Amino acid sequence: MSSFPNLPEIQITHHARATRLRLRVEPTQIRLTVPRFCSKRQIQDFLKQSEQWMVETWQKQQEKVGQINKALPTELMLFNIEQPLQIIYQTQKNSYVYDENHHQLFISDRQPEQYLKAFVIAYAKHHLPIYLKQVSHETGLKFGECSVRQPKTRWGSCTSRHDIMLNSALVLHTLEIARYVCVHELAHTQHFDHSAAFWAEVEKHDLNFKNHRKILKTDSLPYWWSSKP
């Protein structure tokens, strides 16, 4: 390992298939891959020649990370998890990598806002239909198909065929709020309007629905949700 002022410790890896020295500057580390039979002198000379480039690139990376961290969340709480996901922004091939076991979400720093939203949409498309089925079983209110979309003005909808659409941004709210929207749309399978009978059906399954409805109307979504995935 080699040390330079204003730089982190350089991680040197010898690789049997490497044909040349390859330097990679990342937001959290600097890595040098070298051929197996490369001398220490060759490595030191190469690093010395690359020092100015490394310093400039490292500083740019740190500035970029600093800007991202100021604007973007470092944690993400979703409707059906007990502890928030730790978000790590870094240089990576995939737009996002979800490590469910360690409660971590790795987001590419190329277009972090868009990739963060893309993860939430994918998460919602998987988990919201499952949760709607659970609420349907609890309430005894049956539905047809479930779709998850990103409408701008609706949290959900129900067709005359009892197909239900849920807004993917619901997963950014609490479980109680997501449940209220599910109950609301399931109640439309019995009452295709907003009559007194409809609200009575909603209240039967959500005693605190008025407060949940108020929260939905007053809470705002994070700025990055407006990014196009």
C-alpha cells in the first residue's frame, strides 16, 4: 500500500490476468490493479506519475459526494419495514443494489435521484399488490387485478370491474396510511361512489380514516420523487 498527502491509502491488488497497471478513483477509495510480476519500483513510479491526476479526481469525487449527501437522503423508511434502509451513493455498474439482509441500499452516483426513485417504484410494484391482498383478506372485500403506477393526483383508484390501482409513492408513507388507501379502494368494490354508505364501509375497517386522509392531503413527497426514472 502506498500513501500520498491528501489521498486515502491506495488499495493495491495483484491480478494474474492483468496486462497493465490500472488505477481507479472511487468516492470511498483508490484502487490500483497490477500484473502479478510487477515490481515495487514500477508501481511507485506509476503512482508518482499519476499523483496529480489522482488528487484532482479524488477532490472532484469528494465534492460530488458532498453535494449528493446534502440533497439526497442517507436513510429511507418504507411502509412495511421496521428500520430504515441505509443509503450509500457510490460509483457502480448497477443503478441500484438492494441488500435486504443488511438494510442497505447502494445507489449509483451517475443519476442518484432517478435511480432512487426507480428503486422505490420497483419495490412498490412487488410489495403493494401483496399488501393489498393481505388487507383484502382482513376486510373480506375482494378485488380483481392490482396495478401499481405513478399518477400525479391520485393515491389509488378502483374500476367497475373491481381492478385496483395503487400509487407507488404509498410505500414512502407509514403502514397505516398505505392501509387506509387500500381500505378506501376496496370499499369502492361495494360502493362505487363517496356516499355515506361508502364512508361507513371505510370506517368499519379503519376507525382513524379521517386523520389518515388528512395526512395524505397535507404531507408532501420528497423532491427527488419528481425525477423521471
